[in-house]
Amino acid sequence: MVEVVYRAEFFREGDVYVGLAPELGVSSFGDTLEEAKAALREAVDAFLEECERMGTLEEVLEEAGFTEEQGRWLPRQPLAAELLTTGSTP
């Protein structure tokens, strides 16, 4: 399988930890943060393997904003990241 570098975010929702790979639209969960990380890795691997099997991996990654550099797929990097509120003025 090709090497894909992806962003992972983790949240606590009630009694479980939820892991999200936002650019890929993949999520999973676990009872601990470590379980959520492992479950997310497994879910992303399964998603990418299925895309590869279907012959759509390159298309899916490009549509998600990834670029290929030296055999690795890298996510796009934001110029800035902020939390904004609706109705606010600059």
C-alpha cells in the first residue's frame, strides 16, 4: 500500500473517544484515546485499501486535497487556522 500522511483529530464524546480523519471522511472510536487511535488507523487503512482495490485511490486522494511527493501522499497545509463565530465582524 502507498504511504499516506493524514491529519487525525480526537474528541471525547460521553464515555468514548472519537477519532476523525477529516480530509478522508473516516472516523472510529474507542474506550480510551489509545484505542481510538488504533481504531482510526485500522479504519483509514481499510478505506485506503478498498480505494486501491477499486482503482480509485489516486482520484480520492487528489479530490481530498492530497499531493504526491516522492512516493508519499501529503495533505494540504493551511495557511492559517482559526475558530470563527457566526455573526461576528472582522
